[in-house]
Amino acid sequence: MRKAITTGFLIFSALTCLWGQALPGAGPGRAGRGGGGAAAFPQRPPGDPAVAARGRAQYGIHCNFCHGSDARGGEGGPNLLRSDIVLNDQKGEGIAPIVRAGRGEMPSLQLTNEQIADIAAFIHSFPVNNRDPARFAPPTILVGNAAAGEAYFKSTCVGCHSVTGDLKGLATRYVDPKALQNYWLMPAGGGRGAVAPAHLKPVTVTVGQAPASPTTGRLVRIDDFVVTLALPNGAQQTFRRDGEIPRVVINDPMQAHKQLLPEYRDEDIHNLTAYLVTVK
Amino acid sequence: MTLKKLLLTASAGLLPVLLSAQALDPSVLTKPLGSTDAWPTYSGDYSGKRFSSLKQINQTNVKNLTLSWVGKVTPGAGGGGGRAGFGGSPVIIGGEGTADPNAGGGFGGAANIRASILQVGGVLYLSLPDNAWAVDARDGHEIWHYFWKTKGGTHIGNRGLGMWNNYVYMETPDDYIVCLDAATGKEKWHKEIANFNQQYFSTMSPIVIGNHILTGTGNDLDEPGYIQSLDPETGEVQWRFYTVPMKKGDPGVETWGSLDGAKHGAGNVWIPGSYDPETKLYIVGTGNPSPAYTNPQSRDGDNLYTCSIVAVNVETGKMAWYYQLNPHDTHDWDSTETPILFDGDFKGKQRKMVAHADRNGYFYVLDRLTGEHLLTSKFSDAANWAKEVNAKGQTIRDPKKDSIVPGALVSPNNGGATNWPPPAFSPNTGLFYVPTNEAYAMYYLTETDPRGAMGLGGKDETGLGSLGSYLTAIDYKTGKTVWKHRYPGLGGNVGNGILATAGGLVFAGDAGGNLVAYNDATGKILWHSHIGNVSNAPETYTLDGKQYILVAAGDTMFTFCLY
């Protein structure tokens, strides 16, 4: 067990390091703000307009709705222009795995390498060091009162968490306050199909009750008619459901966080974030 | 093939028109669903109820409901015929674009039938973006397939086809309406209905009323919404009604910070409205104002007629009344969800009403003759964005729940408490059935320039998950939820469209890939079949004296009946 925990922690650390690199605002990207001088980042050389035009058509079909016509985010989808994956992508090779596999609420898109390369060319045709000041994200989301946040933490969170225990070094792992705030609000992520960070416990389900011996495992799927769980040995087991029989109890590690959603005032959230950014 | 001559008094030219046996008799369109054998228009009839008087399948025997046939469609021009029992009919190709005819079925490459499917004379007419089919309703055999080579545009879905006599109409994502011969699938003509360069995209099911074809469009930039009426024979524009003020002095212009703001204020109409033949009013919900998430000075005010129910005279294109549900929306919560027309008692008085469950989590009932407000209630327990329901029954936003720099915790999320999947209403139970989702998100403002963003820009949304997705049944008389069935599991989505029948049944796809029949009064589950992720609203019709249930899951249609 000790080994498993250690490995889990290492994976978590690796992930947070990656995220740390990806956090907006961490780099020198603001250098060009308001200035009349050279761009902060070298721009990509102009590509073949015919390729970008093909990509624009494909983007319009598959991407536009969620990511917006200017790739700055749209109906549910994030801004692509400042995505680390897009920034590191050359000809679609970086975005292809996500396009194919989907991510969070994003469906998997069955596109050819050529189509993805065309889409990449279109996205890369936007200048990324746009000097329109309107296009810069606000410098910080931090507006809260750290002392009030600490008081809130002591009244609401200490039942499960400790800043010297499980949360030690939190603000070092999440250097961007917005990423930190999103993380503590819902550590498992919120989108449909979101993948929880490796250190979090999975959702489990227990089927059946005494005198029959109940079965517990990781929840794979559930509807009104069946429930499937994964046993510790990796095998899956499915039970038919008929109303309340058998008894099914879901154990969601995020339940406490979900129950707080209707309770928070926005001030609580902002204050708690102001406090947690001090938990280095 | 038997041909019969029919004089169409509704036709403007009063010319005799030859109709095939499969043509749609115009009188069928004005009859309530279930009183004829057909499903001839988007909601089955003009009322939007999606309630059929058919009761061959009922609470007692639904447990014996069984598969009749399965049929799969293959979009594109690649000659997909022959799969899943389809005969290989040649694909008819049209279109103005350069798209690869062998490409897949639109959004995400995967075919997902979101459309309502017409059933007329034993033939099903269905669509995907850029694709239309006629399919034999008796076994799913493909009769014809039409493919439109697109210029592009958002391929989020196609809501279905419209039919007039022996013509079938389809909107395309690149903003054309295409008129097809119902018997052969051959194109008669196509017309541009919106400007592609202005980033309109067209998904709506055309609605046929008399000699009017009504169209609508979507736009996620800042272009104005409009309803357009076209001549069914030629496609010529009869009238155009803008949902926002377009010139100085237009009514409602005072509810915008500037005329330019109004003209770039969106309010697009992308889900069909309902129609009251008695008053000739087409009653439709309008989309959100734009820019969707920011508050530039040009958008100061209530932003008429966005997020409203508007009643437009179908002959003149003039607005008879409006009721704005959600003044100055700031969350991209369109009010396009189907308005449902019904008659009944309201506080001791017989009323002709329209009811609407909004993406914003609230339910509204109006008098449909006048637009008089009757009731507002909250059907999403989680909705937390409104400061008050004012004296007129309008939901008034709390500006603190706009997208703000440090983030505002808001429910619903952008997808909404409900969305385009059609609701239903049963006059037998008096219940309004609506798919609902209680999701939360953090809304961060990223555009602090007072000019605001364009379109959907200017905010960053982080989903925080859902407290549950439900099938919710609302009593129109009180606005209270009488029952709600939670779909098991931890995910949340806006769910699937609904069908109600006089057999005491409600049919809907659940979140787990099942088509489920519920007791309409209690929500008790009576039957189900696991067919994969249901993608449209179930429908019902009669064929050879037998009642069928039709539903789509992805690229596949399923029909069920009793043997």
C-alpha cells in the first residue's frame, strides 16, 4: 500500500508540474502589453493561405461552435490560442491526440491527419501576441480577504482538510490563483467525462446488503436498470437493478464539495482563494 | 402510382397541383397529433405539445413493446447504401461548396440524428447536417439520399425537414434552404436564407404554414436574428421579421445602448415556434442578446426582443405581442426552447395559453392571445442567478452573477437547465415534461475592455459538475414540480426530448442509453430498451393500423410496436 501511495503522489506531482508550466500568466507573455515595440513572442511565419482556408472550413464544421470563430473560446470550449498544447504544436501533431480522444466535454473527432494539420494551420494563422489591450486576461482574480478566508476554512473545511497536512504546499503546486480556485472548488473537475487527478479516490459503489454479502468496487456505469463496478482485480461485474433491489450505495469522494455548491457566497470563494494562495 | 388532382385553395396561384399518393395533404398539418396517421411537422403538430392521442400502446401493454426494425444512415456521398439492410440508392449531390462529398456526417465527424423525423404516407423523411433521406417506414429501406456539398459553417445539428404537398425542405449549415421532390429526392431549387460571411449557420427545421415556409438561423457572432417567410413554390421572400431593432425609431430600440448595439444584438431563432391557426400567430422563443457575456454600453437596457416569446402574424410578418422572459441576459441562455400551446383552466378561468421552460431554469405561462403573463416558477432548484421575479413575472438577473473577474459561481451552466431537446405537455395530466440539468460553473470575465467582446467571447467558464439531471414534470396551474425522475449516476447533461401519449405514457431517452417509458402521472418506469445514446425526441404515428414508436440514437433509427 505504501508503494501505491508513493507512486500516486509522484504521478500527482508530475501532473501538477506540467500544469504549472501551462498556467497562463506564468511566462513573459504580457511584455508586449500597451507597448509600441517589438512583439513579446516571435510570430509564426505566414503559412500557405490555401491550407489555412481548408483548415478554416474544417474548423467551422468541427470546432467553431465550442471554441468560437476566433478560437478564443465559445459555447463551452476553452480559448485555443493560449492553450499550451496549441502553442507547442507545429503542424497538428500536438493537438491530434486530443482531437481524436476527446477531453472533458469535448467529443472525440474522427478526422484525418491532413484535416487536423489544416485546422492547426488555421488556428496558427491568428496572431497570438495580440496587442489589443482588451484581449488580455485581467492580471489576477485575487480580490478576496485572506483573513476572512482563513476563518471560513476553519469553519467549513477543517473537518476533512489541513493546511499542514493534505493541503501542504497547495499554492506551490497551483501557482495560478484561478487554477487553484477551480481545483479546490471541484478537485475532480466538473465537466462530463472529466478525468480526476490521480491522487483522488475513485467513485465507488456497494451493491447488495446483508444477509447477502455486498460487493464493492469502482463505479463504471449506472442507470435505472444495471450497475457495473470494477473489482480490485480489474474484472467488471454487472448487476441488474429493479427499483430499490438490490440496494445500491454510491460513495462519491466529491460529495462534500458538491453539497457546498448551493451554499457558497461568491465572497466566501474569493476569500478562501486569497487564503489558500498563502499555503505554500 | 396513383395520382390525384387536388385544387389547393391555400396556394397563392390557385393552380391545380398534381400530387402523388405520398404527398402531404395540407389539411393534415392543422390537425392534432394522433388524429391522422402522420407526423407531418417538427413537433408532430403545430401546438408543440408532442402529445399524441394514440393509445394502442398504453400503461398496461407497454411492457410488451418490441423492436420492429433498425435502420442506419450513412452521411456523405460515399454510397453508404446497403448497410444495415438499406438498399443502395444513388446519392443525389447538390451544394455550392467544395466539401469532400466522401466526408463524414458533420459535427465531430460522427452522425448524430438530432432531427425530428417526418412520417407522411408511410415514408420517413429525416436529416443530418448536409444530408436528407427518404426511408420506407415499414422496414427502414432507403428510398433516396440527398447530399449537400457545404461551404462550411457550424455543423452542430439539423433539427429536421419541412414538407409542403410533394416538396421537402432542408436548411443547410452554410445558410441555404433546399427544396427537394419528396418522391425522388431530386433538387427543385435552393435559395440563400442568410449571409454565410456574417457567420450565420442554419439548423432549424423549416415550418410550413399554409403557403409560407418559415425559416430561422443561428449566429454566434453578433448578427441580428430573424424569422423569414418564403414562398413554398419558388423560395421567394414573403416577409422578414427581425427580433432586434434594425433602424432608428423601431420599437424596442430604447432598450439598447445604441442602434448599432441593437443591430448587433443577436436574438437568433433556431428552434421552430408553435402556431395557433385560430389567431394566425406563430409563437416563437428568441435567442440571447450578444455579445453574450459582457456588458458593453451598446447593450445597456433590456435588449428587446431577445430572450422573449414573440407572436408574429404568419400572413403579415408583424408582431402581435411579445413577452420578454429574461431582460438583458448575460449567460448565453437562449429562450428558443419550444413554446407549447394548450387550452385549459387557469385560476378558474378557461384560457388559451403558451408555456415555456427556459434554459435559465424558470418556467413561464402566458395567455397566448395577448401575451399577458400568468405564471413564473423555478423548475431548477439550483438556479441562483436571478435577483427577483418582478411584478410582470420577468426574471431579473443579479449583476453579481454575471461573468466577473474573480469568478461567479452560477447555476445553470452555459448549457442551461434545459436546452433544445423538446419538452412535451399532456392535456390529460396537465403536466409539462422537460429534461433538466442542475449544473454549476464558475463564470470568469476575461474581457475587461468596456467595448466588450464579440459573440461568445470574453468569458472563461469552468464546469464544476452537476447535482443531477432529471426528467421533470411541472403542473402548469401552479408551476410546481409534481414529480422528477433523477437519472442515476454522477454526470449531468441537458438530457433528451420527450413524447407524451394518451396511453398514459411519457417516452424519453435517459442518460444511460435507454429509451424509457414512464407512467405520465407518477414517473414510474414501465418499459425500457437499451439502444445506445438516444439523440432525438421519440415520436409516434400509425402505420397499417398499428402504433409505432420511432427514435434515433446516433446514426441509427429504431422503431417499436406491439405484435
